[in-house]
Amino acid sequence: MTFKTRFKVKLKVVFAGLVLAIAFPAQSYFEPAPVAGRIRTMNGISMAQYPDFEKTWHLVTVRYRQDSGELRFTYANDLAFKAMKDLSPKYPEGAVFAKIGMITEDDPAFTSSKVPSGAKRYQFMVRDQKKYKSTEGWGYALFDADGNLFDEDAKAKTQACAACHRLVPERDYVFSRLMALGVGAFQSKETALAKTLEFKSQPRAKVPKTLAALLGKYDLVSALTGEIQRQAFSGTLDEIVPTLIQRSIQMQSQAALIVNEKNFSLVVPVLGGEPCQNKKQTRLLVHVNFNDKAVRHAELCQ
């Protein structure tokens, strides 16, 4: 796996497909750079194909991404909108979803609120069973605020998207559910993931030395396995953190996503030391490593 993205660090900190009710500060570890030369097409999809979608399509749901601090507004064209009213949808050819990732910041007049303050990225899912046969009939595209590609391998990014969406085959590989607005509006009922993530214990001697040095007294690592791990790219290191936190709290052990020797995310419960103010919480250390550089160390109570 090759990572070409640059990163930036902020003092804020989680998997679009693995939404967890865990509250902790928003943090984007990596900020992808635009591709030189203004490339505007990914998998045959460009923003120019869907002008003014935010004005003419249906706004179907809004999600908050904890890892990047983004509000994500999802729109569906008529074909997608009609199909998604079914709790077990079958999306027809030509169904398209578009998503706008909006940066959020505090409202200076009402500081307990966060408000959208500009687009950060755009994403598309296009239904074409023949063209996108290898990714369950869905084409994926991701663009920056100017409609250009990010500086990462498009094929690797496509496979990472598909691996995530394969967690919800019962929704025809679409995470979005139609939100209820107004009296008597359609109300979707969330269902558990048909597929569960699998973890495997790895001994200290089998993990990267950089990770092993962060384990403290632990001799085993609960490491995420399967397609998500095999198809991971830089953004996955961000997105997986809340899943690792949940695993660590449930098992009272360390949990990790190990992409390769240089790239991993790790959550370690603190043994001993000062307890959290809420005695029911667990003190955790969060580490994200990018190309042998400790991008993030955070101490949290969850």
C-alpha cells in the first residue's frame, strides 16, 4: 500500500461506515493534497456531469464525521430517492448519490453550536452494474473543494471505499438512510451490520517495532483483520479510531489497525495512574503512525 498524502496535526480528534456513539474531539490527521494538473475525473465520474445537484436533487440525510469534524449532506437523484424508501433497497441503473463534506466551526453568536462554513470535499456513488461490476455495481469518486482529485492512488481509494460499503449488502451497499422530516414523514429503522469486523490477537514480536514500543505492559494486540485492513488507505487510519476505541473498552485491551510496518492506528487502555473523573470511564491512549512518524498521540477518557 502506497500513501502519497501529506498530513497536518491539530489538537482536536473517527468510519463513515462504522458510526459509533462515542464523543471525543474532532481531528483530521491527514489533509490530502490536490493533484497537480487539475484532474477532475475519477472512475469516469466528474462533478461536471451533475451540475447544481444540491439545488435539484433530494437532501436525504445529514451525518457528522467525528474524525474530520465535517457535516456531510447527502443528496439523491430521483431514481435513488425512490429506491431508498425501501428498508432493503435495490438501486436501479442510473441511481446516483452525492455528498458534500462541510467544514464546521463554532457560531460566535451561539458558541454551543457548530455551523457549516464551506465545502471541504465532494463524493459521488453512481449505479452502473456493468461498468462497476468489480465494486458491486457502484462507481466511487472523491473531489476536493475545487472539484479536483486528491493526491492519492484512485484505484486504491476506490477499493477502500468498496471494502467499507461491503459491510451493508442488505442496504445494497449504501449506508445512507432516509431521514424523517415533518409530521408523518418516512422513518427508517436502523439495523445492525450484516457483517461484523473481525479482530485477531497478534503477539508483540509480530507487530511493527514502533507499535510494540507503545504497548506498555501488554504482550498481545487485538488487530483488525479482513478486507478493511487489506484495502486500507491513509484516510482509514482516521476513520477506524472510534472502532478501535469501542473494541478496546469492550475487551479492556489494546486494539489496532496495522496496515504495514509504517502505518497503523493503535488504542491502548492506561493501566494504573490517575483515573478519569467519571469512574465508569476508561483512560485511553490513541496513537496514529504515518510513515514512521507519530502523527498523533492523544489521551482520552471514554
